[in-house]
Amino acid sequence: MTAPQQQKLRFTGPMVVTANRLSDGVVIYFTHDGGWSTALNSAAIVATSEEASQRLSRALRDEQHAVGAYLAPVTMAAGQRVTPGNLRERIRHDGPTITLPGVIPAEASAHVPL
Amino acid sequence: MYRYDEFDQQLLVERVAEFRDQVRRRLSGELTEEEFKPLRLMNGVYLQLHAYMLRIGIPYGTLSSQQLRTIADVARRYDRGYGHFTTRQNIQFNWISLEELPDAMAELARVGLHGIQTSGNSIRNVTTDQWAGVVPHEIEDPRIWAEVLRQHTTMHPEFSFLPRKFKIAVTASSDDRAAIRIHDIGLRLYSNQAGETGFEVMVGGGLGRTPFLGKTIKPFLAKRDLLSYLEAILRVYNQHGRRDNIYKARIKILVHDLGAETFAKEVEDEWQAIKDGPLALDEGAVVEIRARFRYPVYEQLENSPLALERAREGNKQFAAWLENSVRPHKAPGYAIVTLSLKPEGGPPGDATADQMDAIAALADAHSFGEIRVGHDQNLVLPHVRQDHLDTVWRALDALGLATPNIGLVSDIIACPGLDYCSLANARSIPVAQELTRRFRGLARSRDLGRLHINISGCINACGHHHVGHIGLLGVEKNGEEFYQITLGGRSDENATLGALLGPAVPYGEVVDVVDRIVDAYLELRKDPQELFVDTVSRLGTEPFKERAYAAH
């Protein structure tokens, strides 16, 4: 996945504007009222490329709160539930797909079979 | 261990204060992101998928126990209780908030650690052999020269705006554990026919989109000329390196485009003008730097003490670890101990804060307070008495740091990949984890012998996949993760770029394919002593390809 900020703006489906929170880098989504939320369900879905452009420009101006805003694909599930639209966005949303160290699984402390 | 002085300390204190103010002004809006970004990069602060990432330089991979304890404390206090050791002997913190970074950096600065020039278009950490100074048959300690270079290249005004990043590695053993031939400048310290000690200088190595092995442009450089010659290389690069295209901006491209001979001539012309000037290394300056290295005072001991032999006979696990993770030391009665950060199912190269504290304590008790970081993402206790090995092993074993897999199939080098990194196309850590589970049996690993698997989550090749015996490169195809496989790469003194095996394989199949490649080796090797990589060299990739992609 080419870093989305480097991709040309190509509108292929529902998208949201996302970024990292300035203070701590946490993943955030641009909401209808021009604010930011960590909840994907609060994100404003953009349905046209013009709307996408507008929202993105607005988000990019909000350097006080967000860094590196770009458009990310989402999937609209049944019942209007919004989910991340690709693996990269799933990982950004859910965190690393691995158990972080510090939670040492039992297998690590067992001896390997000789 | 190098002892920094009050000037070094003051510089760091001021640097942190400067960064603290830059953060304040960014948070208040006085600085835009465009203004702030280069400033944070100059302190090793990246923004990744989930959070900021702080990369702390560990000069030539040498840490004191106090420094390691401080790293543990920062991991605990400001991060999520762990850190990641990298393929450049550095450490990365993945979760520190921007607001807390100045405090974390202040704490690290107190023990001489910082992120200066761990990012950006600057001269990065000068790396070396993790067994420097203790391995038998070494010409001399290459870390002295790494320190000479560190001092010279830190905040060097002429080279603060190079076309691109610049990486230097130095070694002083005939076995290259520092991968010098894939660096922008690789330096091999050796003794020539006349008995003089000097450097073979290689330039233009590098991986990424356009991998190249470094070319020797100066077969023998006298020590006195190290800085002036380096300066000449950097000036030619600064002058002629491309700045219009970041993918063509490394020195390897310049060396390739000009040809090694022409490039060497350019450097020679520049060098002749400056070699006898102020950059000529004064013997006194080197002596002074050498004097600031504190070396252990070894006791007069015998090799293979009885206590060790008894312990070896008494415990199969200990014996297996001894055979795999412990190597001879230049001082009789001592040993070099490698700590595996590649436990079964674990993310390669990570250590928890608790583990770090325990390692620091072990270093204090058994290794003269010193730890090393290898580019293979394992740690080393470089000065352990042989009659303490049993005690050390028990402690490491309890910590999960004694998996006897060093250099074996499950000792995987992997970048953080798409789980962390904003540049990645695919994940690398889960593939490594699954591979360690698949190859968990020690008997099988030992039978396979030395086998280096390297995994990169994107073409930037931070996992050094090009020079893996088996290299895996994560790519994205239609939203799915696939892995290109190369075979036969080497990162040592016989450095070789791996050859592409065949079509990329999907995430769900890559471990099975590696398994089949490994089985193919067992079938094809001429005897159990022939290493995997040598079988590939002998036969090429074709016989492996057939078996790897066979219908199953």
C-alpha cells in the first residue's frame, strides 16, 4: 500500500478523512461538524469526489489537532455500520494484529522440544 | 564502553531543551507541521500508523547496564513496556506521545542516549560487529574507529543536508557480522602484506528498490587518512548526488551511474587536495579516544573449567544452549553469550522492560556492565566467565531469552512491517511468528543448520531481505498481502543478493512454501554439512522452485 498521502486522489467508493492526533499520534476520523473522533462510526462518510476534496482540505487546515490527513476507504456494512476498507485501515483502526510484548504467551517460556 | 564527557552531556541537555520548546510551539500552533516535521526527524521522531515512534541511536551497538535500565524505565513510563531492537543496532519506542517525548528524551539524555541523526538525510549510526573487542583474531577493536567517525559525523555542518540518508559500517574480523557490503560506506580493518593495519573502503552498497553491493574503491587506506578520505567521498556525494528524485538519491546510484572507477577517481582528486590538512588523523587524537574506552580487567582463568563441563553433562537444555548461543572469547576462561530475542511465537527483536532490567542486572553481575545489540536483532553479553555460564543460562532461560536458535531457521530478522510502519505494504511480524512455530523443533533446526530468513514488509528492505538465505518481501496485490521469495542471499564477507524464486505467494501460504523450500534443501544437499545457502549456490533456484510451487 503506497502511503495514502502519496496517492493521487481517486474516488472509488465511500471514504472518510483520517489522520493522526497531533498530541499522541492516535488514529482519528474527521466528523460532520469538523471535529475529530477516534470512533470510525462518528466519521463523516464522503460520497462524491468533490465532497472528498472539500473535507480533506478542511481537515488539512486543522493542524492544531491532526497530522497527515488523507482519504481512507471504508466499507458500509448492512445496517449502516462502517468498517475500515482495507487491511492498512483495519490495522490503523484496531491496532497491531499481534499481541504486544509484555503479554508473554505460554509458548515462549516453554522449552523448545529437543 | 566509551565514557562521554561534560561537553557531550551539555550538548544533549541543550538539544532536549530545544526540542521541548519546538514541541511546545507545535502544540500551540506557532509552528506548522511543515516547519516542525524536519525538526522532529532530526531527533529521530517519526509518525507511524498508530503513534509517534522514537528511534534512539546505540553507537556501534554498545550499551551500559545503566543505559539499558533507563531504556526499560522509559519503556515502562512513557511507552507500553517494551522496545524494539533494529537492524542498525538501534532501539525503537512505538507508543510515546508527542507531549511526553521531551520528558522521555530528557531521561535518556541523562545517560547519553539520544535520537540525533537516527533519521533524515544525515549520517546515521555507525554500526559494527556485535562481538567487537572480544572476538578472537580480531585485528583491533573496530569500535574505536566507529567512535572516531561518530564524533566527526555528528552535526557535521557540511554534511547535514546530504541528498539522502547515509549509513556506515565497520568491521575488523574476517567474518563480517556487520553486513558492511550493503552499506553506503563499508570499512574493513585488516592487516596487509607489509603488516600495516588499515581499511579496505567500499562504497555504494545498499538495498531497497535498487540493491547494490559496495564496491572497493580503496583497497588499503592508512588509518591516518580515514577522516579525510571519508570527507572526500561525502563531498563527491554531496556535490553530485541527485536531489531531484528520492529513489535515485543514495550514493549507490551515483557510484553505479559513474562507475566505480570514475567515482574512485573523483574521490581521489578531492582527497589529494585535503589529505594532509587538518583532517589527517593525529595519533594523539586516536589515543585519546581509545583511552576513553573502558575495558574490563579480565581475571586469569582457564578455558573449559570443570564446573562448566559438569553442568554441560548434567543438563541437555544447557548443553544445547552452550553449543548454539555461546562462543569463544579472546580472554581465556570467558565467553561471548548471545541472547535470543526470537522466542517461539514472539515478535523478532522485541524486549520487555522487565527483560531489559533483568539483562542489565545480569550484565552487572556477569558481563562488566556491558551489553551489545546485533544487527540481527539479538543482544549479547560480551564478557561472561565460563564458570558463570550455568548461572547466566538459568536466568536467561527463566526470562525467555535462551532459545538456542541463534543463526538457525527461527532466528529471523524482520522489520516491524504493516503492524506498525506507515511505509509498509504487508505485515512481517506475524509471518516471522508463524515460521518460528512451524520450525519449533530443535532437532529439525539443528539439522537445517545455519539458515537466515529475512523479512521486509516493503521494498525499503529494513529487514534486509535481499541478503537473506531466504528473503521474503511483502507486497500488496488487490488489497491482499503477498510475499516475493528470494534465495541465496548473503550479508557476510561473501555478500550476495538473493535470486527471485518465482511468483509471489499469498500470506496464507507463505509459511507452507518456506517449509517446502526447506524440505527441498534436505533432499538436495550433498551432505548434512552443506549449508542451505551453499546448496542454493551450487544448484541455483530451479530445483527449489519446482518443489516450492508444486501442487499440494
